[in-house]
Amino acid sequence: MAGVTLREIVKEYGDVVAVDHVSLEVQDGEFVALVGPSGCGKTTTLNLVAGLLELTDGDILIGDKLINDLDPKDRDLAMVFQNYALYPNKKVYDNLAFPLKMRGTPKGEIAARVRKTAEILSIEHLLDRKPKQLSGGQQQRVALGRALVRNPKAFLMDEPLSNLDAKLRVQMRAELKRFHQEIGATVLYVTHDQMEAVTMADKMAVMSGGVLQQYGPPDEVYRHPVNVFVAGFVGSPSMNLLRAAVTAADGQGALRGTEGWLHPLSPANARRAAASSGDVMVGIRHNQVHLSREERPGWVETRVYTVEPTGDLTYVHLRLGGQLLVASADAEWRAAPDDRVWVEFDQGSLHLFDAQTELALPLADAVASGATVGSARAMATAG
Amino acid sequence: MSANLSTGVGASGGSTADAGLDGRDARIAAAIATPTAPSRPAVRSRVQPATRRRARRRCRPTPIGVLGWVFLAVLLFFTVVPMAWMVSTSLKSSFAAIDQPPRWIPAEPTIVNYTKLLNPDETVGADFLRYMRNSVWVSTATTVLGLIVAVPASYAFSRFAFPGRDTLFFSVLVRNMFPTVVFLIPLFILMRRLTLVDSHWSLILTYLTFGLPLSIWLLKGFYDNIPVELEQAARIDGATRFQAFYLIVMPLSSPGIIATAIYAFIQGWNEYVYARTFIQSDRLLTMPVGLQKFFTEYASDWPGLMAASFIMSVPVVVLFLALQKYFVQALTEGAVKS
């Protein structure tokens, strides 16, 4: 195993920049998830590492070795594809043996390693079958096995779980994480599903428009998104983002939403907001929106749009002017559409972004300790 | 009857008696599916649409369906009767062949026409076998050379983006947009310049000019259907680009290659116009032209001609059956879940 380093890599297709100066360091044994919406350049980045595409600029290193110009076969990587890419004309055994055969491994050793890999993945009984005789989950395991059968420097995975049904996906997610922990493999994992990234990865790299937005451990990315894009992308349901002007009311700082609502700010948040060049974007997670059925001073009036009970907790979609806002309440919370509900944003976990630059406004003081507990709980429920 | 029908509609499920009646009605309607019949079903359908729907679900023919079957039957008759007549005549003696009225089943079937054609010691047999050899050689050479070019070409068209790819891809078809005869004289002059007239190579090259574009088109379709991820996986697994093609893609496209080969072979096998124009020596004639020569030389020997025609059509029929199998296989082979 070895680490993977990307230095200012660029991939251009004519005038289109698919990957724009991305730098990333994956430590030996680390599980790094590349996440972002489709078309953000994450798969292109992975294919650049694999050598399936040619770099326009920048360097890629595996361990200490520069591999910019190496053929895919000489990079000593293994890859799991979204559609598994099992060789349809070969039996499972030969699928697993192929990477070894191509590297001139002796026959006896091939047999031993294929058996061992099949054992680890509990697919021994499938070795004589053709891929199309397997279920989706079994195909997925074989694809994983074909990567595992060698000891590559690193594993590249391109949305390996997205073709599985929801239940199997959760199960395979746990298996993949367990497998990573057991063999200490370096994994570069591409997904559009931020949930997979949050649950499995040691670090996540959020990409948008070919640009790396933020790179760090999932809880850090979740708790301190550096800009509006990351804030909206990471977390489920998405963070509520409202545009507001910074103003003052009753002698303290306040936000005046474009929809006309007024919400007071704590002194610390008021100082942050004051640093903005103009309007701010207010970000608030669903579990940091406090709900009240009675009017309270300083709270904002909203109307219930719809109520979604999920069993564990209830998501309440609220209408605030033309915007929708998601809040969560306990499992028994119910309301009829168009009921009046008052909300308050938790001051300790309010995210503030400059509306113009979309960058996070730095924290003036230490964040209230409640915020940390709050986001941790939110991540648990989101998972 | 109308009373029965209305009760049938009234009962949601329909009793067995009603069902039987419906079935019989439908059968009658089918039996008299002529323009006079619709007056009654039309009235009935307006009153009881449910009955008609139920009848249709039991696969009773609609007017369009009936027309389709009639059309297919005519087509079948049109294609099968000449073949049947050919086989029947080929099994008769010369006298029996011109019997009036003609008999479908030969009174005294004989295979002497076939043994004569396949006997190299007889003049007719020697000629015939030589035509056959020539045809086999020309068709095979066309097929093999065509594939040697078409396989890599279609793979390149399918996988690589290069300047002018689409233009080039469509331009390979230009040759097939013109009638065969348009190129007859120009190609003849070209072949004369190349001193290839009256040689098999003139035919092989000519057949390639129209067989190759079609082969490339056919094969490109097959390669397009093979996911590029398979090659990518192979390359990461340690294969070179060529190994990825040779070890993974080629075996997967073999149904396509076989289908294309058979198609190219049949094209060469059946071609007449160029063979007639380019070949002058009797010893180089291919089967279609050779057969035509039989017509003039042995005009009275109908059974012999029919036997020769039949032998010539056998490879085509056999290959077409095989072709169908491979096409189906190529279509149903689900390579990758996507």
C-alpha cells in the first residue's frame, strides 16, 4: 500500500476544464471519498489517477513515484467500476484470476489467491458461474474480489454501490468499511452520495465545477463547511440556506430576510455578520431550528407546508415567504398544512456566509459547546 | 343470442356457458372475417364493448391481424413455391420435367442430376465443381480480407475520437448509395489499368468496396454495445491496450464478427454483374455466371440446371440459419449491468 498525491492536476477538454488545479493528499491506508454532484469532475479525477485519461497539467504520485506518464497496467492500482465491468465471457474464477494472470503469476499461486479472496468475500460457491448468472450483490463482490486478489498500491472505486438496491447498499457499505479497516488499504472512493462519504471515509473531498471545495474529515466538513456549496451539499436533509440583510433591532444585531422576517443575532454572530461585504447567507441545519406553536418574541412566523414522519423523528417542512425550510421535531410532532408555527435558529450553530463570495464568515469566538453535540446527533440521525 | 350476451356482460365474471358462447361467436367472426361480416360485430360492439374486449384478449384476429397473415401467406407462397419447384424438378428425369400437366411429386425420383454435377470425371461435373471452387475462393478471400480491415476499423470508429471521424464514417457508405452498374465501367477501366481484368483479384477488390463499408457499420454497432469499462478494467488489471482488445473485446464481439463474415460471404457468393463483366476465361468463372452459362449450353436439361441451382443455394440457406442464431445471441448477450 502507498499514499496517493495529486498536485495541481488539470484536465481540459478543449475549452472545458473538467478538473481545475486539484491538489489532494491521500495518506497510506486512508479512505478518502471524492464527493460532488454529477459533472463535478470526481470521476475524471479518478480516471486520471488510474491512467485512463491523460493529464493536461499537474503531477500524480503514488508513494514517492511520479506516475504521470505510466500506462494503467504499470501503476499497480486496482479499480472497482460502477457497472462492475466483470468480463462477461469469463467465469468468476477467471475474472478473479485475470489480474494475476496478466502479471505472470504462477498458476499454483493464482489458484491459492483466488480461493482465498473468494473465501474472504464468501463467494467460493460462485467460482464456476458466469457473471450474468449472479445477482447484483454477488457481482459487486466479484468486482471487489478482482481488486482484492492482488496487493495493489491503492484501490480506486467509482460509485461501486450505486447499482445496488437501498438495503444491499447499506449492507455493502458496512462491509466495505470493515474491509478497509481490516486490510488497511488506501482507497480513493468516488460517490455522488454524501451519505456514503460521511459514513465510510476518513476524509472527504467535496468537488464542484472541477474545483476542490473542501477536504477534511467528514465531521469537520459537516460542522464547518467553508462555503455555501459545501454547506448545501453535505448533510441530509440539506442545510437550510436563507438570504438576509444584516441589520439591528432592539439594540442588538439582527437578520432581515429577503422575505421580510426578522431574527435577532447573538453578539458573537452579530460580529461575524458585520464582517460580510453585504447580505449574508444564513445556514441552519434542520435539527437546529426550534419550533413553537405559540408566538414568542424574536421568533419568526412560518406556515406548515407538509409534515413527514419517518419513525425516529418528524421532518417539518415550513414555508417562510417563498422559501421552504426543513426542521426536525420528535416522532410524535404533527401539524396540519398551513398551521402557524414559530421558529428560532439556534445561535450556537448558525452558519453565516458572505452572500457575495459565498465563503463562510469566520467564527469570532469559540462556538458554543452545544453546537458540537447538536451536529453529532444530526449526523447520527441522518445516517 | 343478444339476450345471452347481455347476461354475459351483466355478470362480472361471465359463466362458463357464456364464455363458451363468446368463444363460439368470436370463432364465427374470425371465420367470416370478410367485408360482409362487420355489420353485425359493429352493432354489437356499440352495445357491449366489454364482450368485444374479452374476445380480443383471447387472441381472436383483428382485421389488421388477418390482413397481416394473408400478406405473410402470399409472401411465403411467393418465396417457397419456386424453391419447391426447383427441388422437385431437380429430382426428375429430362422427360418427366416437361410432362404435361406438371407433377409436383416426381413419379420416379432420381438423384442422377446431382451425381452428374458432383462427378469430376464428367465434363459438366468438372465445370460445375470448378465454378464452385472459384466462388468459394473469391467469397472466402473477400470475407477474410474484409474482416482483417473491418475489425480494427470499426473498433477505431467506435472507441477513438479523431478529427473527421463522423465524416469518414459516413463517407464509407457513399459507395453503397449508388446502383451497382454505375461503377461497372469505371471499375472495369480501373481493373484493366491494374491488369487485373480476368482474374479473381478484380472481383475480390470490387466486392470489398461494397462489402467493407457494410461490415464496418455492422461491427461498429457491436463494439458500441461493449462497455468501454471492460477494456479499462483489463488495462488496470495489467493488460496492454492491444491485450485488452484481443483478450476481452474480441471474444465478446465474436458473434458480431461471425455474423458480419457470413454476410460478406453471401454477398460475394451471389454477386453476378461484376463477375460477368470482369471474368472472361471459362476456368475462372464463379457460380452465378457459370450457372447462366449452363442455361445457354444445356437449355434442354432443366433438371440438371435446377440441381445446380439448388446446390448453389444450399450454402446461402445454411449460412443464413447460422446468421440468425448469432444475431439473436449478439442481441441477448447482456454484458454488463448498467
